[in-house]
Amino acid sequence: MVKGQMSNDKGFSHGGTLWGLVNDFKDFINGDDEAYHNNGYGGLYCPHWGYPEEDMAAIQKYAIELGYLKS
């Protein structure tokens, strides 16, 4: 395995960022109101998602509306 690569059987690629986000969502859905960033990744404020800034702003705004991110 390459250093830094996530080992899992769910089809996620190497970095683990999306895997962490999905697991944070799982925790949030199951009642953990402080689930943001539980699973060791840069979070939705991280600049490494690869989406345009305006798209990330829309995602962050929606996550705040859902109560997932705190404003």
C-alpha cells in the first residue's frame, strides 16, 4: 500500500478525504451534532476539493443550513 493511502473495501480512492466526509455525515445523521471533522480530513473549508470557489461556497452554505457546519 502507498503511504497515506486508505485501505477499505468500499471503493474509495487513496486520499481518504471523501471517505472521511461520508463518515462524518453518517455520524451527523446518527445524532452527533459535532460530527464535522471527526474522521481526520481537511473538512468542507479545505481548499483541496478541486471545485471552483463559488461551488464550494454554495456547498458550505447548504451544510450550514443543514446544521452540519457551524457558521
